[in-house]
Amino acid sequence: MQLQLVSRSISKQSGQKSAWRISVRRIAPYLGIALILIVWQAVVWMKVYPEFIIPSPLSVAERFVEVVQDGRLWMHTRTTLSQMLVGFGIGTVSGVVVGYCIAKSRFLEDVLSPLLVAMQSTPIVAYAPLLVIWFGSGPTSKIITSALIVFFPLLLNTAVGIRAVPAAQRELLESMSASRWQFFYLLEIPTALPVILGGLKVSATLAVIGAVVGEFISADSGLGYLVNRARYDYDTPLVMVAIVSLAVIARLMYGSIAFLEHRMLYWRTYADQ
Amino acid sequence: MLRRSFARFLPVLLTLAMLTGAALRAQDAPRSITFFLTFIPNIQFSPVYVAIEKGYFAEAGLDITLEHGDEPDGVNLIAAGERLFGMISGEQVITARANSRPVRFVYEWFQAYPVGVVVSGDGTIKSAADLRGHKIGIPGPFGASYSGLIALLTANGLTEQDIQLESIGFNAPQVFCAGAVEASVIYVNNEPIQIGNLAARGECGDVHGVSVLNVADFADMVSNGIITNEDTIASEPELVAQVVEAFHRGLSDVIANPAEAYLLSLGYVESLPRSEALIDALESAAAAQSGALEGGTAEENAAARGALLTDLRTRFDAADLLQLEILSSSIDLWEAPRLGYSDPESWQVTQDTLIQMGVIDVPIDLSAAYTNDFVPGEAESSS
């Protein structure tokens, strides 16, 4: 009886601790943001740099409200978002397809890997100006920049994921005379999906970088252009508004893929429990 | 007794001697100054290279380190006191001052605004008014290129809405020759020569020659010059005068002897052609020009440059001479009866253009944006 009471008490305490931990984890990101704002404001108060170098959070917030109200922020955000999403889509599809083919063909891997490694190891800013010359200064060059930066992580993760299919499971399906299609959707996709989605999360944030790099080289709209324009207008608060907007887009992209991962890999959540 | 006392004080004396020596050495050590330049190392910065190589900065006790970057970064660093001097365009100074940056223009290097619009020599665009309805490339709708274009359009009764403006980055030769734009905003001392060379080689599509619509022919705007911050002017005016004087001497030498300037720039600009034959030819030309043109008139200097290029063109191909041609075209933009002098009228025109573009909302006090007090030979006349 006493043992049961002690056990219940321990269980209650551990439940409270667990609830506390969950609450803390939920508010942790906001604590991080609050901490950054406090440090930022402290740097402004201490006058480490003049305010035209580091403007106060309040002046950035005021500028944010202004450009939201006059519609400029949405106009530039829409440009960046559209280019980024199209690039992300093209990069994802082509990365997965080529990654799957490479996983299936060692010969193809031998042929493509030097080119792919060379492309991946070269910073995108180095060849982005060439893309502008080849594909023009319109949205195409930004979409391609975005697609290229997304392509490689997806390709790599897809190839790794498909090759990670356990031999025993493959043999099991073979013994059941499964068709190619059944191999694909019953075994390869479910096995590779966690790795592919991991690559997708990385790529989602990279897609933002790709679009903005293109806009930095040559553009007349988009958040990358807005940063450049604000720099030449000596409008540091607007530079920071554009940067924060880019960070929010990248976070939303990451969050969307994480949500997708949570929904698609529900079986993994149950397994963890 | 005396010997013992001396022995006792010997370490103290030695220490004092060492400290005095170190202090004297520190006093003699040149002062390190980082000089901010835009773009990348380029023959157009040869006045700075010449001033360094000929020891003009060192004579003033200055050890110069060069730093390249984008104009707004340079302005912000100088305004914040992180750098003391830089080469920045006049319209950036007005924009920066309108946004609380305490920077001031102290020496006007480019006497003619270097921006223009390049068009095909045998195309339909013959004048600025003909730009209406055409697709025009520009690095981006900001900075000196944009200001220059707006001034050019305004002077010819056009607005930005009358043309199709396309941002092409700093890729004018490639984009123009690919036919993606019909005209392009460029620096008149650089890209037209590159495009002309491509056209001469048949590598510029249908373009067989180029012509340039110079902004300077329509609007006298302030271009690049030396800037510093107000604190430095107030607390170290002699330093400002020394830096300006050293640059002024370098600029004068480049104008008088471009062959020598090219040779002295070789250590700074790795893309400069440097075949043995070219260097030999330039060394001979530099020796011949040395001293001959000091104090020469603009016409004499231009004639000497023309003769030098005419002679070299018979012996070297266009690619070998491209950078020297760029230097020669740049000198055309630098030369003036009063080197370094800022004309108040040109500041007013620049400010009016910026207001019209919406870059600044209200006029600033232009007298605080620049001074001619440090320009050699101008201080007495302005005071």
C-alpha cells in the first residue's frame, strides 16, 4: 500500500516535471528571440556603433510597419517567394529523379559524380553571374540558381536513402515475386523517405539563399534587391527588415517541411513512443 | 666608488636607453591608414598606386593599405570612423548625409561624370531622345549608373517610364553583345572599349561599332573623389591635407606619364597584360615622357597619350592594349585646369537629380557635403 503511494507520488512528480519540460521547450524559441532583442537593444544603448550602423529594434519595427503599409514589402516578398518556390520545385523533382537513377546505376554515378561534386563544391555566388548572362536577368536565372542549390542535397539524400534498403527486406519481396512498382512504393520509398525529407528540410532553407543570390547579381524586385537598394539609400533599418523577412521565409519553409515530415512519417512517431 | 655607483645604475640607464629608442622608433614609424576603394583592383585606380609606389604617402609618414568593397559599405565605415579615407562618388555623399552619415567630400578626382549609355554605332539610336521605347540594360536601379541615366533622360525630356529598363548586373559587354538589350548604361572609360574590341573581332552579334551617349554632355554631376568624416577634418586637418596632397601628386603624375603609371600599377592589378615586349615599349615611352610633360597643358597631354597609343597599336593587338586604352580614357575624365576642385553648381545638379529620383526627399546643406579647402592651390583662394 505504502509502496503504491510512493510509486504514485513519484509518477505524479515525474509527470509534473515532464509537463514543465514540455512548456519550457514550447517557449524556448521565443526566449531565444527575446534574448536576441535584449542583446541588440543593449548594444544600441551602449553605443558600440552609431545608430546608422546598428539601428534599434524599434526603428526597424517602425520601418517594417511603413513598408508593410505602403505595400513594398509584400511586393518584393512575392517576387522572391515565387522564384524560390518554382526553383525549389524544379530542384526537388530533378534531385530526387537523378538521385534515384544514381542509386540504381553505379555507371551513372561514375559518369555524373565528378560533375556533381564540382558543382556542389563551387560557391553559387561564383557562377551566379554566368547564369544571369546565359539565362537573362529575368526570373529564369533566379529560378535556376535556386534549383541548382536545392538539387544536390536532394540528389545525395535520395541516393543514400534508396541504397539503405536492407537486403533482407529486398529478398523477402523478391521471394514474393513483387513487381518493380511494388518494390518502389512498398519498400524503397518508405525506407528512403526519412532521408529524403531530411534533405528536403536542408534544401528548403537553401532555396531562399539561391533566389536571393540571383537577386543580388541583377534584379529590380525581390528581397535581395530590396537589401541592395536599401544599402545604396543608406536605409539600414530597411536592410534589416528585408533580412528578417528572409529569415522568416526560411523558417516557414523549414517548418512546412518539418510538418510534412511529421505527417508522412507518422509511423515513425508511433514507433518512437 | 664611482665605478661601483655606475655599475649599480647601468641596468637603469640601459633600460632608459631602450625605452627612449623604442619611443623614438614608434614616433618615426609610419602611421597605418586603410584607404577604401570601390570595385576591384583596376588600372583606373592608378593614381593611388602611383602615389604609393613613388612614396608620396610615405613622405607624409603614412603607410597605406588598400581595401576594396561596395560604396555604401565604404561610406558607412568612414562615417563610423572605422576607416578615415575612401574614394566615393558625390551622389553617395549627398544620400549618406541625408541619412545622418557625417562624411565630407574633400577632393574631386573625376572631373567629368563617367557614366553613359552605349549603343550600336550603326543602329537606330543616334541621340538620347531616340532611347524612347528601347530596352536599356543597367547594373541595377541604384548608384551612380542609375543617377546618371535619370539625369540623361531628364535632360532630353524623357522619364524612366519612356524606356524599358532591365537590370543586368555588371555584365554589360556580354549582355549587350548577346543582343538582350539595345543599349546599356556603362562607365564611358571602360565598357565601350571592351565592347568595341569584341565588335572588331566579330564577337558582338550584329554590332560592328559602338557610340556612347555621355551623361557629362547633358548634366554636370559630381563623380568620384576622396571623402573623409567630419571628426577627422576637425581633429586632424593636417592628415587630410597630407592624404589629398599625396593623391594629387599621384594623379598629376598619371596624367603626365600614363606609361609609367601602367608599369607602376602592375603590382596591384594582376589582370594587366605584361608581356616582355609591352613592358619594354612602355618603359621606353615612360622614360621619354618623364619630365617632358610636367606642367603640360591638357592638349599637350592628350596629344602625347594619343601618340603613345597610335605607336603601340602598330605593334600590339587590341587585347594587349585594352587596359592602357581604359587608362587613357579615364585620364580624359580626370583632367581639368583645377585638379581636385569641386564646382558648387555640379553639386546642385546632383542633388536635384537625387530629389527627382526620390532617393532623398528634401535638399541638404550642400556646403557641408564638400570642401575645396584641402585641394592643393585652392585653399588660399577659397579662404
